[in-house]
Amino acid sequence: AQIVLMAGSTVSFAGSSALIYFEAGTGEVHYLNSVWDIPREQTSGNDIPPCGTPSGRQVLVHGFMAGLEEAHSRFGELPFESLFGPAIYFAEEGFEIYQYLGWIIDSRTHVLTQTESGREIFSKPSGARYRTGDWFVQPVLAETLNRVSQVGADHLHSGAWARELVDVVRDQGGRLSLEDLEDYEPRWIEPLTFDFEGDLIHSTNAPELGGGYLRAAMTSLDVDGLRAAGHYTSSTTSLAMLLRGLERAYGYGKRAPGTSSSHSDAVVAVDRRGNVAAFLHTINASDYWGSGLFVDGVSISNAGCWAQWHISQAGPDRRLPTVLNPTIVTRQGRPVLASSSIGVGVFPDSFFSLVDVLVFGATPQGAVDDPAFLQPDFGTGRVVHQAAWGDFSRALLDGVR
């Protein structure tokens, strides 16, 4: 339903995902990787056009729906078909376009109207584009979701939808093949687990980079020094320690300069048995709706446009390393915290929040309310922060500088 209500702008049914799951019955923590595969024919990232230049070559092998089905087959209890009820309802019956969605539709009109499929979704019968306050329905998407609910993720990997995707992408110069889609498999991988002050932190493992970023940042901290110096919202010393931890994290990933994406959403849930799911899903695009391509109502990501360096490093027919890091913290075998974030731009917020809870004893809501950084600009030495995440005092920032 979340994807439908975002109209496929920041999340997609043909997106990417990762799951960290605490199984209460066994006390085990599981990691499911459903991230992009690189098409076989894409032997290098060097010829992938940069973001802002639409191309089918930027389209990778999606994994969201296959991952959802795999997670459900192992841990789900409801009938698979029933999972789609709310999403189909909002696609068929529609909803009023809220201000944020109206704003991004308006800002991305040039992308949404570049193909006939996009114009059909985002234009009224009169030809005018949808705006804030309009009633928005997605009947073609509803039909696609109905089909997936009946036959499963195969519809997006080997059925008619998959064949149409390949035609659309290759018509735009892409190298995606039906064989790429048919061979895609979500992977159960041992989570990356490390000790932090007696707690165990469980996150994503290779080929994902997010868990490694988190371990590098958390284990670089002088916890006694942090506590002695005081909270990072009032202590120059503590804030500088956290920023040095972020420097350590970014060095871990050997990240190519300028490669990041923050279009994603997290679902963190606990059931009555004590099972915990930290699920992160994303369109992983360079901007809202990414490529501007749609197949039967489903938005298609241009994730390859920012990942040229990673694609060249990984090679064809390999899983793309990205920075998803849903995370669960356990204490004496029981879960005490779950969180999630994506991207080098949003990861610092997750790191600050974990430190706030595990080192300074904040509540989860308190950690969210406290200020945090988006990506610091280490290249120039500037301290960059986002006012929407709260504000640090001028004196504190001057002290860090």
C-alpha cells in the first residue's frame, strides 16, 4: 500500500530490498538480500549514462517482489494473496493527492510525461496533469497487483510483465534480458553480527556495505570517553567523535565519490510472539521515479545511473553492493531495538540514533527527535547538517570546526 500511495516515486514493486529478522522461537537472526543483480550483458559500468540522461542501460534486475515472496514463504502466516488487499484497494479506488505527492509530481512532470505509459498514469482524461487535491486512481497497476497476488513474483520475472519490461528497456538501449529476470534469486546470508558494549548488533553482510559501514562507525567509538564528555548535542568532543566514526565508516566502503541515493522506506514490526522484522525497500533511483519508465503501472528504477563504479567493480551477473542496513540489536538473546536506513546520505542519522539509545540511554523517540547529520562533507572539512533533523547550536558547530 505504501508503494501505491507514493505512486511508485520513492519505492517500487520493481525495486530492491533487504530484511533482518529475529525469530523468537529459535532466537536466531536472519538476513535476506533481495538487492539488484547486474545484467549479464552489462560488462562494465563505464558506458552507463549518468543520472539526468534517461537510458534503459540504467535499469538493473529488480528483487523487491521476489524477496517479499521468499520472506513470506519462510515466516508469513497470512495467505499470500491477502497481502495485496490494501494496495489493490488504493490503486482501484484511488486517494486524494496529498501536498508532498502533488509537489513531486509537479517537479518531475518532464520525466513523467516522456513516455506514453507515464502520460497515461499522470494525466487526466482532459490531458491536464494531476495536482494536489485531485483524486488519483491507478487501474493498470491494480490489474498488475491482482495478477501477482494470484501467481506470485514469477509474473514480474518470467511472465508477460517481465517480457514487456525487457522490450521497454532494450528499446531504450538497455541490456536487461529475460534470462536475467528468470534467474534472479533472493539470498539468505548470515547477518553481520558484532559486539557493542555487551549488545549484539545484527545488520546486512557482504555484498551489502551498510552493515560494514555501521560496524566501522560503532566500533571506532571510545564509549567511556563519549559518556565522560557528555551528550553530542552539547559536547564538542562527543560530536567530533561521532563525525570521526562516520569518516571511518565511509572509508570502509571504498565508496566512489558522489554515489548515493536516499529514496527508500523502512518497515519495522514486532508481533505478539516477539518476532521482529526490520525491512528496507527502495526504488534506489537518482530522483523521484528514476527513469520515468513504467510497465503496466509499475515504476522502473534507474539505479544503474549512480552505480557505474560499483558495477565495474562487481562485474556482470553479480549482485550490486549498495548501502541498505536494516538492523536489529539483541541483549542477552532478546531483541531491544530495530532500525533501518539507506544510503550514504541517510546512514549518519541511523548511526547517531543508535549511539543516542545504546550509549546515552535515549528512548527511540528521543533519538529521532535529537539532531543528527546527513552526509558530512569530508572533502572540504565543512560540517553539514540538515535542519529538518533538528539543529545544533552555532557554538557547538564552531567548536567542531
